[in-house]
Amino acid sequence: MTFKVFVDGQAGTTGLRLLDYLAQHDQIEVLRIADAKRKDRDERARLLNAADVAFLCLPDEASREAVALIDNPDTCVIDASTAFRTASDWVYGLPELVPEQRARIRTSKRIANPGCHASAFIMLVRPLVEAGLLSSEEVLTAYSLTGYSGGGKNMIAAYEPENGSARDARLESPRPYALGLQHKHLPEMTLHGGLNHAPLFTPIVGPYLQGLSVQLPLPLAALDNASLEHIQAVYQRYYQQESFVSVLPLGDEQQLDSGCWDVQHNNGTNRVDILVSGNADQAILMARLDNLGKGAAGAAIQSMNIHLGIDEDTALVRV
């Protein structure tokens, strides 16, 4: 069976990557819009309503406007903006969130695709809350290292100047941002992480295209004084049935690059790696993914496959 899919916002970073995935999918017919009509309201409405699945790769307000154009009850919308990620009538598109999440994605016609930083953070935090090791009242501190593709076309253009021009020397070093501690992913990190308080979160963009890792340092006292072995076992149990999640062996130096964590290791895949490290008093919990893959377009394809009843890993790379 072939399903019809339309990407509204196909010229953006996530939209282009979605089209790459869809080109590898043997059960999808992509509905195309002419470049001259990309902003034509009537043509967009026609294609949105003709689709079995419509991906929205638009700014928040434009996504809300696009949803209002859809009157076909059979069209499933998968939105990549932040507009609906905490809305009660939308399903959060992270299948690994809780055991019942796949069933919700399968039956819903409104799916909010997770943010890249949020995906990694939530996949570290939610299992610990569910296991009773981490209190929902804890105020966490986390930071994230990410490639510049997460900033979209304008940031990519700044890091990849045309005509052979040299990159601005200031961009050669890591650059912390969102220093007002109000990053747009915080609401979903809090809600879907199972927390009652927003974390103190600092993202850092590096001079490379893609790859993301969230680091969560914690004293073991905040984790019910659990050992590193117990924490790692919690993750193993939580994700044991998840084909895209790998909980790395505790203390296995082969998982590191000369003792360092390779943020770009999962680029080109839909995989998430989780690492537990630390000492007798403290833990550092880490999750890495491709911010253009599992952190964006790959996650959207995964939700589409689940919703349509297609093998979940179709057109996606595990390793």
C-alpha cells in the first residue's frame, strides 16, 4: 500500500532532510508543491488535505495557520515546530517515552515532533523519574553540545560562507547561547521529563554541522544514593525493547575516543546512545544523537511509520 505525504516547509533544513528520508521509503508517494506556489494558501490547503500524513516544517505561528487549513479528518499532522509539544490534545512524538506512547502515536491525527535537545534530555530523565530514583521536585542542571545545523539556514550560512570566504574566526570556538535560561525546549523538557520545575539548561553550539549530546551531572544523593551500576540497570530495563536506543556498558573504555565522548558518533542514524559514568559520589549521564536525525527528521519518520502501521525502522538507519 502506498501512502500520500506532503511536506509543508520543504525548503527548510528539516524539510529537506525529511525529503531525503522519504526518497528512500518504498511505501510513500510524496505530494509536491511548485516553488512558485509554496506560499499559495489554496494550493497548500489542497495538498495538506490530500495527504495521509502532512509534515509541518514551519515557524510556530505558520504551523498553527497550516493546521487551521486542514479539514480532512483522515490527515495525520506531524508538526516539527514547538507550537504543540505541550498541548494536551496533541501526542508527543517520542515513541520511547513510556510504554503506551506508541499506541498513542498510532491512533492520533496530531503528533508533535520533539525538539532535539529535549529528546536527549527526556530520554535521560524520564526513566529515572519513573523508577523513583529522581524526584519530580528536583531542579536539574544540564547542558547540550550541538552542531550548527540546529540553527537552521541562517546559522548554516554563517558557518558555511559562500564563494570560498573564510568563516568568521569567532565561530571556530564553542558558543553557549540562550543565556537568559529560557530556551524554547524547556516546557517540553519539563512536562515530558516528568518534572515539576524547569531545569537550568545551557545549550552550546560547536563548529561542526550535526551531532548532539546532552550532559546531566548529578550527585548520587539526588538519585536515592543509587550506585552507577543500579542507574545503568534502570536504563537497560527501560530501553531493552527499543531498537534505536543503546545503553552503553558501564566502564567500557572502548565506547570512548581516547577517554572522550564523540558527540558526532551517531550522525547519519536514528540511534540514541546513553552513557552512565562518574564515581562513588557523583554521576554524569549522557545521551547523544544526530540532531537532524533522531533529533528532528528521523524522529518524524519514525512516528509516521508507527502511525501508518509500517515497520518502524523503514527508511531509518539504526547503526
